[in-house]
Amino acid sequence: MSKSENIRIPVSQQALIVEKPIDITAIGGTVTIQINEKKVSVPFGTTILDACKENQIHIPTLCHHPDLCIAGVCRICVVEVEGLRTLQTSCSFPVTSPIKIHTSTEKVRKARRHIIDLLLSEHYGECYSCFRNENCELQSLAKEYGVDGYSFGHILEPKYKVDKSSAAVIRDMNKCILCKRCVRTCIDLQEVGVLEAIKRGHDTHVGTFLDKPLADVICINCGQCINRCPTAALRANDPSDEIWNAIDDPKKHVVIQTAPSPRAAIGEEFGIEPGHSFTGELNTALRRIGFDKVFDTNFTADLTIMEEGTELIRRLKKVVVEKDSSVKLPQFTSCSPGWIKFIEHFYPEYLDYLSSAKSPQQMFGAVIKTFYAKESKIDPADIITVALMPCAAKKFECNRPEMNASGFKDVDYGLTTREMAKMIREAGIHLPEMPKSNFDEPFGNASGAGLIFGATGGVMEAALRTVYELVTGREVPFENLRIEPCRGFEGIKQAYIKLDNCVESYNFLEGVELKFIVAHGTANAKKVMEMLQRGELRDVHFVEIMACPGGCLGGGGQPIPTSEEIRRKRAQAIYEEEEGLPVRKSHENVHIKYIYENFLTDGPCGELSHKLLHTHYTKRGKYIS
Amino acid sequence: METTLKTSKKRTGPVLFSNYQQADGIKKAIELGRENILLELKNSGLKGRGGAGFSTATKWMLSAAANAEKKFIVCNADEGEPGTFKDRVLLLEYPELVFDGMVIAGFTIGAKKGIVYLRGEYEYMLPSLEGFLNKMKEENLLGKNILEKEGFDFDINIRLGSGAYVCGEETALIESLEGYRGEPRNRPPFPVNTGYLGYPTVVNNVETLASIPHIIYKGGEWFKKNGTDKSKGSKLFSVSGDCGKPGVYELQWGTKISELLEIVEAKNCKAVQVGGASGVCLPKSQFNRSLAYEDAATGGSIIIFDESRNMLKILKNFMEFFVEESCGQCTPCRVGNTKLLEGVDNIGKGEYTFSYINNLKELGKTMQAASKCGLGQSSPNSFISILDNFKEEIFYSNRKGIKNVKE
Amino acid sequence: MLVVEKNNLSYEIERMVKEYGSDRQSLLQILQAIQKKYKHISDFAQQEIARLMNIHPVEVYSVISFYSFLSTEPKGRNIVRLCKTIACDMAGKDAVETAVKRELGISFGETTNDQRISLEYTNCLGMCDEGPAMLINEKVYTHLDPEMAVNILNEIK
């Protein structure tokens, strides 16, 4: 097998390449091996690690991650293969012949313990004073292998300065064990390319370009590195202390909006299997913590659909009817702040393709400090808006200088699912035990369309439900409103929906095949942008892009660990909850109707909504000064 | 003085330094054909001269059998092992052997391209080597239809390293050639199947390649008349340290250390480091051991220490070397070497317990077993052997009268 | 850096990328060429290389930081690398080291004020039989004694 010359080779070496024999069927496609005296048959080319897993033998891993290519650097997964002088890493060793494997001989056990000891000797700090306490892979291994002291000493002074420059991601390399999962995440999985191994030998560390602070390089704040870090080397910038202070301050009116994805995942922080939503329980918990109001971000997700959908129809009209060549199509969604920063850095010349609609978080901030403040007669200066998000990049987004349409900082704090769980625990609350309760008025419970924003394809599905119905007067032609082409975890999905028998005001769209693309993860976003550059998207109208794999439910603020299996379960929880909701189209949300009738009276994309709900972008480029 | 670099060869030997006329090997190779070359090579029993000692014939056969549109021959001239300089002598004084060897290798496995990975420290050789290659091109020993053999195309490029010892490890070398950090790869897959740019690649040491023309021209039988049962042929030894005549010597495999010491005029010799920093350090009592794959194996580095040397200081120098030169990707090597160096320092300060020392030796064994590549697998060798073989001096003497290594 | 200098550097890098190719396997050769010419690879040069080779700047930096002979910091016109590995160490490297430091008034890892010489250590140069040895740029000097070493350094421009 050879590397194609056109394809960029991932920096973290070639993934495992197995030379297949000319005729696999000659050996039946499987190999019979012996693991700890037990004979088992496994498919040709399976790694020893997978072969063991299939046979209920647990092998410890650290640098291995199901989302990433193989590294084979931590060496914790070593096993003995008969006939080979040295121990072999089970994560990288493909089974191609009838080998005999021993997974827990003295040599293996000793090696694993030594490796843990070595990592601990350079791992600064103590477990009890660490936020990853009880959710740290190094700690678990130390326990598993009965490490009860520092055989090779323990570092007493930090070696690196903690990098707190970024609004979103904090890097503490004193906790780093050099598994390079973050490097593989950043370069291979997300193709952002901010982190790499720097120097060599004992000076090796994970660093940025010229070891600059994270805020000065082209980090998009997606936080995917945090989700895959086995220790506490990476974390989000946690504002929970400031939020507690605001809650404790009687003069402050503290409101929180909660995004769809945290509720589908926060149970994991309380020991619940992935795949269960805790929407009602979370509302109660937040009130008990002391938030004055609990709002549903899905309300502004619905509002986003109204604004972004209207913008799309306007763009279509300008292109189809007015033949205005200055209008850019396809229109790209703008809800994902990681994606926004990605395009600002990597494709600054294409910013006009982005919808000008703000993300739901920012719309809500602006609405709370204007409409809500007016309705409830509270001075917006006294309102603190908190956003519970699955996202690290939201922390950067709310700090963008342009996000002050209300005359104040629209969203004061972005809080991740993990940080929220910490606050809930701190308040002495066990979330799963909470009674359920609804969201607060005047925004109430939102539509299901807003809820599915949490999964990749959700924004597209929600938009289609509304746009199609606005234009044709009929419901989208999918059973139970499930627009299947938008669902699932394929990297890039393409489909179209035909607009026919349009209502009179939209008859200019008669017969148009509305083509759309859904992509998630910035590596896929990059592919889509390259298609755009090559002119392959000329007949595409709408593109949804989410920076994180799986969409927001796989966001950088979600519970750790993550894997495709976990993300699928979260998606399932979201879709299941959605089907039980009474309203499932954004335009049917009564609170949306109310706000357009009583506040944004010049309608979607009107003057006031432009001021409050739309934004502009910055050409950042790639150059690092 | 700026060295003339032609002074290091100390003894003309029976094999490598025997007479050879450029192109003789290539002509013979064409005459023999691929299969006979491989048979001849197999018969010779030649093993890799870089230190690992893998059968050269097997390596060639595996890549000859691999089905691919391109294949590569890489000459590993990243000679970085402390105390090794034989490749320098070969490249400067016998380039015809090395390059003829590469051409024959290319012919045998079906590679059209050869790359010499020359360590950055040897950049001064570049003009003479490139001149030599040009001469070969003019003589049709390189290029298209070599020696008028239809379809026998082969070219050689020289690529420079940039100061990284680990790039002498074959997969790290390939990573470096591909423009990456010199970090060794996971094996399998092996370079013979998946090497440079993913194509089958034979990586051979300079000395291995230099043996090829002799073997092909004079026959495997001739070659294996020298040496021992398991170590065929002769070996170049790079001798340095406390002796009267340091330099490169071609000696039979199986030569006893004591014999070598006599030849190089070593006096008051206390210890011999066989195999460089990653080799083992032997005391007087083991000087009767033979230099051979089956006994005291070495890629050729012999460093001699006389009675005045401080073994702990020597060990410290070695461990500092590995701490700097480890690529840093795998835990046992990156952290392990640091811990061993720390141990050496602690011994020096007298701050140790024997259980701590034993713990470190055990750690050394783990490094030998669990490191990703040969660097980490061999770096504890000197730690373990020096502490074991020079216990008296290190732990029990008051070290008075022992000179600092740095004096 | 002045705009003119930047433009010249960009032009030079473009030329090198054209000469060696923009495939990843050319990276090390391009870095070596720039190092040789400019005595370091500036942050601007790194980003230009990344742009032209379609890789990330941090990858370029990562590779540079791996290899001892490449540097991101400006170095003197001549880089002197003294071998500190065992055989040279035993042959009297310490005395050479002391003399050189005293003569130039700088330590290893530093550059003289007039940018004439940068002093560095290096691991084994493969001159173990002729130590102590040092490398000045790509030339190697062997059998050094303190006086000789100092004389050699005083002669280079």
C-alpha cells in the first residue's frame, strides 16, 4: 500500500497498515491465536488489543483512543508474544499469523507498573487537588496496578507555566503524559493543526507554534482536545466561581439558558449510562442552585431558524429572481463558534457565505437583556446571563467584542456541561433524583426543532421543516417529520428536497431542488470548503457545519470520555425526547410568534432583528505574528 | 587542524579491505541474476553490520518478494553511536564498495532508486561523494540500462540528516526522509513491506552494503571462510579511548577482546565498552570473550578505559547522551533514561539505597523489553553492565586515586 | 523584519520549494537550505514554508525543534559545535571548552556580540579516534588542544 501523493499524510505517522496476503480466503480470513492458553479465532489483521477485548481480556491503554489513529507511544498495553524478544504493544500489533500471546506475565505486569511509575514521577500535583480526580485514566491505572508510592520520585515543582491565555482552553503541561491524543485530535481529527510535539528527548512537550500562548495561535476553541485528554492537562476556562458570586449577590438577577446537548449528556457526570436526557431534572436543579430564571436555548434555536431561514429565502430570491450575482450561495450556518473561528482563520475570503444570524446563545443574550428586561422590568445592568453549553468555543464567542447588541455584554458566561455538573454537585444535589419541572416564561418550552440542533444535521432538519412549509404550505414529506437524510454520523451528507406547488408568495421557487450539505468536524468542513473553492457547490443552497464530531452533542464541553458509541447514544436521547414534544416546528412555537408580534415587529431579518440577532465576522487569516 | 580524514584505517583486513575493482561486483551480479545473488548472499551468512544483526539475505528476499510499483534502497549512513566511525572510513576511502553494494541491492530487489542518508555531521563528505556518484554515472554504473543491461536502471541520491542520533534507527530514518520528526514507527509493518513513502524499502548499514560487492564477486563460500559458525566474515571495529593506536581495524569475527587490546596497544586497561553507549561495559575478567553476534555483539564500537577512569562519570556521560537523543515519544525511553541518569547522579552524591539501585536496574529491564525502538531497548545496557561489573569501584571504594573522566 | 526582507525571503523560499518540491518529504531539505543560508529559520520563514507546502506552521516548528542542527533563533555567522561524547571527553574536551569560553567571553549556547561565533555542544561527531573534535559549520577539526582550538576560532571571520 502506498501513500497517495495528493493526500496530506497525517503527522502522527501512518495508521496501521497491514499487508494482506494475496488470497485471504486461503486461510479462511481468520487466524487462530492463543491468548493466555485459550485458543480463539479472530479476523485477519485484528489488533491484539481488539482480539483481547473480544475475548473479555482487559488490556490497559492510555495513548489509544477510538476516535484517533494508532500511536503506540505510551507502551502501557504491552503484551508478550511468544518468539519475540521484546514486549509488543497490543494496540498496534496486527494478528496475521497464529501467534501465542500472554497478557499478564510477570514481565508484562512489571513493565506496566514501571510505565505508570515513570508517568507519575513527572506528573505534577496530587490527585486530591485535581479536577479530574476520579475521572483520570492515569489515576485509574495507578489504582488498577496497585501503585502505592513514587518508586522513581515525584516532581515537586511545576516545569511549565500554565497557559491561561485562551478564553476557552487552558493548557497545563505539568499534567501532560505525552500520549499525544490532543495532537492527533488537533491535526488528524480536526485538521486545525495547533498542537504538535516540540523538541525531543526529555525536553519533549506538546506545544504550539513557537510555543506561543494558545490565544495567539489559530486555535478554534473547539475543545476536542479536552475531551480526549486522559489527564488534567487540558481543561476549559471555568467561570463557575464568578457565577456563584453573581448568584450570591442579591442585586443580581441571574438567568441561565440551557442548550439541547448538555441535558442529553449531563447524566453521564452522575454515573448514568450515556443516552438519557435530564431536561426536567436539570431545570429543577438549576433553580435550587439559585438561578432566578431557567430558559431554554431552543427558543432562540427556533428564532435562529426564523432568521436564518428567512435569510436563505431572501438569498434564493435574489439569486433566482433578481439574478444578483453579489449574493453568495450556498448559505452556511453560523451556530457553531468553533466553525466560525475556523472559517475566519482558514477561509477568510468566504465569510460572505456565512449566514449573518447569530448563534442561539448570542441571540438569547441579546433578547434577555432587551426584550426580557423590558417585559419583566429589570434593569439589564443587573442581569447576568449564563449559557449552559456543550461547547468550549462558546466561551470565546460570548467574549467577542461585537457581541454587545443589547448595550451590555449579551452573554456574561459560557458554562460547559462538565462545569455545570460540578456546580450541581457542589450544591449538594444528585441530579437524577430531582423532580422534573418546566422552563420559565416568557420563553417557555421550545419546539423540537430547536432541540435537535444538538445533533449534526439538526439545524438543517429544523430549517427544512420550516422553510419547506413556509414555501409550499405543506409539512415536509417525511414520516413523523424525521428528515432521515439529515441524520446519522456520516462525515459529509448531501441531499435535496424539491419545492413544488409553492404558495403564491413563493412561486419564484417553484420546482427548485433545494440542495443541502451537512458536515460535522472541521476536517469535513475543510473538505466542504475545498469543494466550494473548486466550484463544486454551485448548485448547493444551504450547508450546515458543526465544528465538533457528531455536532454539539460531541462538543468540547461535554462529559469525558467521548467515542462514537457515546455520541450515538446522546443523539438517540435527543431524537427520542424530540418525538415526545407537542410542538416540533420552529414557526409553530407560540413564544416565537409572540416575540415577532410584540418586540421584533418588523419581522425576521427586520431592522431590530438585524441589530440584535445578526452579526458580522472578522477576516483573521492564518498568519501568526 | 582541519582533518585530512585519511588516517584512521589501521589494518588491512582479509575481507572488506581486500582488493576490489569497482564494477566487478555489478558485472558479476548481472551475470548471476537475481535468484543466484540471493542464494550467494544466503550462503555467505551475512548479517546486518549496524548492530541488530538481522540476516541481510532474508531482508532482501522479503522486499524482493513484495509486490509494488516502486521500491527503495536506503544506505544508513547516520553513524551516530558513540565510538563508531568505520562508516566514515568506508565512505571516504571505499565509496565504490558502498555504492556498488547499493546498485547490486537495487538490481536484486527491483528498486530503481537508492538514497544515502548521511548524518549531518558528515556534510563535509558531500562534495567527494557526489563527485564519485557523478563519475559512476559517466561510467554507466548508475543511470539507465546500467552496463548495457536492458531495464537495469538505478540512481543514488544523498540526503542529509540534521543532528539526531535516533535517525539511525531504520524507521526513524524513513520518517526523517519523509520530512517528519525522526520518531520510530510501530512494527509491524516492517520497512521491507511498508517503508519510504509506503513502498518496500531495504535499509542497510554502510558496512553491510560494502560487503556485498565482495560477496557477489568472490562468492559466499569465500566470505564465510572468515569468522565463526554464527558470525561469518570479518568486522570493522572502531577503536577509541585509552590505547596507543586508535582507529578502524578489520578483524575476524571471533577475535577475543584481549587480542584486540594487544593489537591496538592498550595498556592498563580496566574496562572495554563493546557496542558504544548502547552496548555493554566489560571488566578485565571478561576480556577473554569473543567479539561475535553470539558472544560480545557490537556494531563495531570499542571504547577502552584504563585504570585511571572513573566508571560512574563514564556512565553519566552515556546516560546524558540518551536523555538528549531519545526521540521522546515513548514513555520507557523518554522518562526511563532520565530516571537512570538521576540514579547515576544520586549514586555520585552518595544518596542511594540498594533497593533503589535494584529498582533502577529492574526499570532498565523494562526499558529493554517495552521501549518502542532499539534506542530505548539498548540504552540501559551500559547502566546495568557498569553497575554490575564495577560494583567494587562505584559502591565500595572511596574513589581516591581514580581520575575524573574529564581530567 | 522589513517588508523588503520579507519579500526577498518569500521569494527565496518559493524558489527552494520549487527546487525541492512541495511534497512533505522535501521539508527537511528546505529547512536545511534555509538554515544554511540564514543561520536560522525565522517564524516568518516557517509560516511561508507551511503555506507553500500546505502543512501547519506548528508542524514545521515541531520538525525544526527535533533536529539539533536546525534552529528558530538567530545564530552567529559561524556555528562551532564541540563534541562532548565519551571519547572526546576522555581526550581532553574540558580543557578545550574552558579555553574557548575564556577566549570568546561567552558560554556554550551563546553567540558573540559581533555575531561571529555561536558556541554549541554536540553529541558524537564520529571522530572518536581523533578527539577532541569540533565542527565549524560543516568542517571538522580534530586532535584539538586548547591553544589550537583558540587559534582556529580566532582565524574564522
